[in-house]
Amino acid sequence: MITSTEPATTVAGDGPDAIIFKGTSSSKSRLSRDSSERLMGLVAPIGLFVLWELLADTHIIDTRFFPAPSSIASTFGTLIQNGQLLANTLISLERLFLGFLLGAIPALVIGLTMGLYRPVRALVEPLILGTYPIPKSAILPLILLIFGLGEPSKVVMVAIGVFYPVVINTVSGVLQIPKMYLDVGHNFGANRWNMFTTIALPGALPFIMTGIKLGAGLGLILIAIAEMIGAQSGLGYMIWNAWQILSVNTMYVGLIMIALVGFALTVILNEIERFLIPARQDR
Amino acid sequence: MIAAPAAPAKICFEGVGKTFEIRSGPFVAVEGINLDIAAGSFFVIVGPSGCGKTTLLRMAAGLETPTTGTITIGRARADRPGNSMIFQGDSIFPWMTVFDNAAYGLRMRNAPKSEIDDVVGHYLDRTGLTKFAKAYPHQLSGGMKQRVSIARAFANDPEVLLMDEPFSALDEQNKTLLQEELLRIWEETKKTVLFITHSVDEAVTLGDKIMVMTAQPGREKAIIDVPFPRPRKVLELRAEPAYGELVYHIWGQLRDEVLAAKAGEAADAEGALR
């Protein structure tokens, strides 16, 4: 069952009758604390790289498997110069983006409808929960069979990965909307469309964004797998191909690039969330 | 007591009853309600908790259908919504600004932007919210949120206003302030109001007429006229001996019902333990 959880927003008790704004001084000190914490976050990876470089240069670790960061960096430079890295990254991003739209939009529409209409939920829920546990990577052979080795199979894989977390979170998001808000909608003359756009969608948005973030992560995993098996381009292909020709440096470059794409996605989605959910901005 | 000139009924309850089907069988929430609420009057229903007064209001709002009888709301203008409700507790949307919340009803019926700006601006002013038009509800205190809810209902310009214990979640000081503000805004518009409360004080402070309801099932126990002139000042009114006498009188009517409701709850709890 998709069940509703506690409402995401809790309301403080009755304070004095005044508006509660955050003081500027507290937000300023929070900012400096944030940046100092961010700096501290850099210490660990930099330390690791330095250690790695030292161990590789002194051949304490096997440089066939763990090439020195400096040599990975030079491969990185070469791959940027010959355009391979950019081309492979762009094609992966394109598949990710198209798959994201193909998965997230139907998931939103179906999720909102399921959340608002009980009969629809009863009808569709078993279908979704029944297919959800199938590992998405296990569907890849079937998808390749149906959609061939071209672009559609990759896009569909991403779409499947994005669809489930978004639809499940959207349903939960609508179900946790206090029933009173729906009463308000009916009482103030909201029609079906208004119920979707002014209540169900914004009310479920915090949950939907969580689903979208999970979906983006899953999409990234699936695009890498799909490109390793059924593609001649993309970051997944680049990593797999590097294994086949034993170019370990290229493999590391591919891994770093995927990590950067994942990191950028998280940052972008967090910014979108801040923009879309202003009511939570200063939590 | 001076009899008010007979005004035409704005809200008519005729033989209204509501029965819910619950696991243990039919549950009669309210029955046999016959009421004529005069246009422009402030009508208060007071009763013990669980007497079905909220059910009665929700039926008037069209959020529930009566099992028996009919509820008619007189329509003076076809382009006006029949009713707007001020809900109990937090009912304003946390994802909308104060202005957007107050404009909700007008937006839903596609009112022109200039009208929305004028009307919403007016009621934000009357509720002291102008400065907070762009604020979000989480930045507001409970009293402010309930003011937004009041502005939203008045701005929608309905035929009648329905209020479901709108101040029950507020502390005593806020409650008194908001009662006074509500009276001030209402006296400017003179819309017909049906107000539900469990507080006798609140009923006498606000109402022209009060219906006392019995404990479950909810029926009419008494209808009492409130003779105090308007405009009313809440604190001055409460200082008058006549006020205390009326509160005492209504409490006398209500006392047995509250005790009956308590006994019913105790029996239910005992049944659940068994």
C-alpha cells in the first residue's frame, strides 16, 4: 500500500500575534558557518588524492589498477582536447534529459490522479507496486529487444528508472495533504483542473521533489548500465570500452565525469526545489 | 426585549438530519433541524462536542449531503457564490502567499485582476494584513493565519458566511481580539452568518440569535435571542450584568447536554475497553 505519512509541514502553536521573520544577523552567521563547513568538506578528498599520488609515485600501490591522479589528470586533458569526453558526456546528458521527461511527466500525471481519485488508485496501485520490485537493470535485455540498439532503448531505460520514485512519491504527497485543504478547494469553487493545479500539485511538491531526486540518481545508474551494453557512445560506453582496451586511465576519467554529472544534477535539483517551494526556504 | 422586524429567511433548514453508516450500524449525528435564519443576522449554534453542529454546517456548505430534509440558501445575485466557510484550525494554503490565499475564491471564479486587487486589498487592510501580503503562512502566528482565513471568506463575497469554530485553536487574548475584528468587519457588510461554537461566551458576544443543541443525536434544544445592541464592543459588553445573566441562562440549558455528552463518551470508552 502507498500510505500517507505525517504532513510535511507542521505548524507552530499560537505565539504572540506578530510575524516571525528570521533576523539578518542569524542568517549571516549561518552563511559563514556554511562556507567553513564546505571548506572542511574539501579537506578529506584533497588529502586522499595527495596520499594516492604519493603511494602511486612510490609504487606502493599497483599503478596498473590505481594510476596516479596526475596521470589520470593528463588523460583527462587529452580526452577534453580530442573532444571525446565532451561528446560522450553530451550524449549521456541528452539521453538522461529525454528519459527524465519521458518518465517524470507521466509519473506526475498518474500520481496526482491516483492521489486525488480513490478508484483510480485502487485500479493502478497494484500494477505499480507489483512491477516496482523488478530490478530495472534486469529489464534492459527486454528493452533492447523491443526498442533495438538505437537511442530509444537508452531513453526508455532512464524513463523507467525515473517513473517509479516519482509516481510513488507523488501519490504519497497527495495523500498527506490535509483533507481540509480539499474542502477549502471545493468550498471556494475550485474545479477539477484547479484542484490539480492549486492544491494537489503544490501540496505534494515537497514529496514530488524527493521523488525526482531519487529518480535522477536512478536514471544516472541506468544510463551507465544501458550504455555499457547497448551503445557506441556515452559515458557508460566510454568506461566499458576502456575496460576492453585496458585503458584504466580512461575508465577513471569516465567515473569522475559521471560523479561530476551526478553532483551537478543534485545541485541543480536543490536549486529548483528552493525556487519552487519558497515556503520552506528558510528552514 | 424588543422584537426585531421580521426579515426574510436567508438560510432555511427543513427537517434536516444526517445519519452516518459506521461499523456498529447507523449513527444519527443530527435530526429534525428546522431553522429560519434571517437575512443579515448573526446566528450562532452552540452545543456540546460531538453534537453534530459541524456536520450541520458542512451540510449548509454543501460538503456533506443531508440524509433527510433540505437546506436552502436564498440567492440575491446569481454571480455570487452561495457560501464561504471559515474553517476550524489551519486552513490557509502554506504554499501560497497571504494575498494569494485571500484571493483564492475570486481567482477560482475568474474575477478580473483589478477587482481582485481592490477587494483583496480592502480585506487585507481590514484584517491588518496589508504589510504581510507577500508573506507565507509559516511566517505568521496562529491569529494572523485565522485573519487570512477571514479575509479569504469575506473577499469571496458570498451570499452567506459559515464559520466553524474559527477561533477555538487560539489563546484567550487572540480570541478576544479576533472576535472584535470579526464583528467590526461583519458590521460593515451585514452578511448573513451561521457560526458554530462550543463557547457560550463567544455565542453571546457575537450572536443575534443562539440555538442550543442537545448531545448526540443533535437536536434543537432552545433558541435564544441576544438583545444587545450593535455595534458591540466585546470588553464593554462582557462587563454588563445582563451579559452575565444571559451566559448563565444559556449555560443552564447547555449543562445537561454537556453532561450527557460526557456520559456518552465514558460509555463508549468503557465499551472499547471491554
